[in-house]
Amino acid sequence: MSQPTVQKQQFDVCITAKHKPFDLHLREVRKYKDLIWLFVQRDIKTKYKQTVLGPLWFVIQPLLASVIHTLVFGQIAGLSTDGVPQYLFYLAGSVSWGLFSAALTTTSNTFVGNASVFGKVYFPRLTTPIATSITQIFNFAIQFGIFLVMSLIFFLSGETFRVTWYAFLTPLLVLQLTLLGMGFGIIISSLTTKYRDLQVLVSFGVQLWMYITPVVYSSNSIGKGKLYTLMMLNPVSPAIEIFKYGWLGAGATPWLYWGISWITTFVVLFLGVLIFNKIEKNFMDTV
């Protein structure tokens, strides 16, 4: 009499409590691309779901911020804008800085904000900060469109500024600012599972960070001394400077510092993913 054959069970996904630090499951994240898109849709729909103006806030926020910056820093403080229209100068800074700051602040709430979902069903946790960052790119696209419209209005009214070939670097600048914001954001998100004080400090810290970045002033007004070097070692500064130089001809083109900024971006993102990968194993015990 023949012995019955025993078939070995095979599983598509194996969930274990322990895994190697560099086992990032990036291939698995790619399989969940549909879930990422669903998270993007959720973030876009729910953010302004119960507001009166809804998505118009995407447009109103940079426009109002630029008006305030023009009055305070342009008219009252009299800061130089390198000869370009003040409103366009501050609008370019607000739009580009807004992409980085939004990517940082939203991803910094990944674990705490999604704890209820994480505790019910399994999926690669890294999909949530990726989806959040993609959402910020959509927001940036709307605000960037407003910036182009305002630039056209100023051009037709006779204002002088110049668009350089550096404008073609915009997709790279958008990618870098998003990755950099996501990298810092997931590091903070991982730490807030134990240290909730960081949530309070994030918004305050981002505001301080903006003032050490050439958002409301030109780097040319600082000179080329140690202060300029320190400012350009800020990884956000070179990207914003190149963005403003590309679309307005204002600011500088710090190629060396932009290269250092890219290195910093990859290092921060890599460390962030490693820390995120370590914390996600037992964050439900502390969150």
C-alpha cells in the first residue's frame, strides 16, 4: 500500500518578529503600489473634506504667505530680492519650501496617525510615508501651477525677471525635496513612538529651519563668508536657490553644495528607512 504524499505548504508572505536590519522588503512595497495609490486618494480627500473652501486652500496658502512675506520682509525690512519682483521671489520660496516642510511634517506622524490601521491588518508599513510624500507632490503641482500663472501675469505687466535653463532641473529638485522631507519625517516618526515631545517640537523646529534657509531672503545678501557656507550646508538651501535661479534668475547656483545636499539626502533617507524598519517590529507596544 502506497504512502500518502505530504505536500509542503508555501506562503506568499511570511510575517516574523525578527528580521535583519538591512532586510527592507522593498520588493514587497512595490507589490503594494495599488495600496499606496489608495492612501494617496485618502489623504487628498480627507484633508479638506469638512472645510468650506476645500482644495482651494492649496492655492490660498502660498498666495497669502507670499503677501505677508512681501509686506514684512520686502516692504518693512527692505530685504533684497536680487532685482526680481518681490511677490514672485517670495512665492517661489514659499512653494519650494512648502514641499519639503509638508513632506516632513506629514510623514513625521506616520506611526501615531496610522496606529489604528497598523494594529488591524498587515501591509508594508513603508507604504504610508511613501503615499504621504506622493500626496505632497500633488499639492506642489497645484501650487507650482499658480506660481507659473502669477509669473505670466507679472511678465505681461512689464516686470523684469528671467527664466534660465536651470528651470529644467525642477523635477530633480522636487524629487530631492520630497525624499529629504520623507527621510527626516520617518526618523522623527520612529522616535515619536517613545518620545511624544517631538510631535510638539516638529512644527516649531520647521519654522526655525525656514529662517536658516534662503526662503525669504537671497543668499547673495549674505556674502561668501562662513555664514554663507553654513547656510549652504543646510541640505534644503541649494535646492531652493537653484529653483529660484531657474525660474526667476535670482539667487545663486551652488553646484558643490547641491552635490553635498544630494549626498545628505541619500544618507538621511537610508538611515530613516533603517530606523523605521527596526521600530515597526514592536511600535504597537509603545505607541
